[in-house]
Amino acid sequence: MDASEIEALFTRENGAFSFARWNRPIAPVVFGVTDDTLSVVKGALEAVMVLSGHQMAETDPELGSNFMMFFFRDWDELPEVPGLDRLIPELGPLVDRLKSVEANQYRIFHFEPDGAIKACFVFLRMDGDLSAVPAETLALSQIVQSVLLWSDVAFRGKSPLAVAGDKTILRPDVAALIRAAYDPVMPPVSQDKSHALRLAARVGLAQ
């Protein structure tokens, strides 16, 4: 993956370049799944953390949990979650908008004062399409898309995952980029396109 490809992954549809990663340890919680699926989700998260070199924690001292994943059948279930309206501004209008476009997933980030990722909320409405996706694939895809502030169009044409035999894995080029993004020498936030050049150089060194 060269610098232009990396730049595209963090350039939003409006043309703005924006890169951010987590600084604080990720303290996850998952709602609406069985114990078996929960272990799959946590296993995928642990694998991505090992890849990136980032840490996980049982709790976040400020938020309790800073990475929440919600699995549900209908968007109308979200306003019924106690306290969620305090974490998600204008939750009601957001739900109405998602219902109007028949969305089956949505992701919201909160940011530190310096722009690093502070929290992430992932909402998955398990319609027929998402229900047909294997739990391992769905979990890995969502976690990969939550570990960095990718562009809103980053994976519109090509998934971050690949099939290897009978398994779905993270694409090696995306894995190398995540590893480079979490290199301690790299800044956690950048709005400068030259950051893509620095990431490309770190990927090259790793290889």
C-alpha cells in the first residue's frame, strides 16, 4: 500500500484528510449477544489489539466503557436503552434518520481534546443481510473499522477483510497499516496529508 492509497483511506468524501487513533486503553462492552458470540467479538478485539500493540482495560476511569457494541433487531430499541441518550446527542432524530434510509449499521466516535479517539459506539441492526454474515467476519470487520478514524468512504469499494481458504482474515496491507498507525513514534492525530507519507514509510520499514 503506497502513500496515495493510504491517503485515500483517511480522506473524507468532502476532501478533508483526517487521521486519528486511540490513545487511552479500550474498555469494551457488548450488548444483545449470546455468550458464544460475545467470546467471538472479544477474541476479534484482542487479535486487533495484539496486532496494533494497543492496550485493553476492564474499565475506563472516565466513561466506564469507551467502546460499546449494540446488536439488535429494530432501531426503535435504542431509545429504550437507559442512559444512551446522554452518550449520543440527539438520539431520537438519529434513529429516525437511520430508519428512513433502512440502515443496518452505524458508528459514532467521540474525541479527546487533542482529537484522538476517546470512545466509539457501534450499532448493528441484525436484518437479513447482517444475520447472514458469520459472527467472526462481522466482529472483525466492525472492530477494524473502529480502531482508526477511517474515511467515510474508505471501504466502500473494497472490504478490509479477505478470504484465506475457509477463513476470513484481515487483509495483510490493512493489518500493516494499523500496525504502522499505532507505532509509538507516530502522532495519534493528524489533518495533514503528509501523514500518509509517514505511514507509508513505517509500513515499508515493517516489511
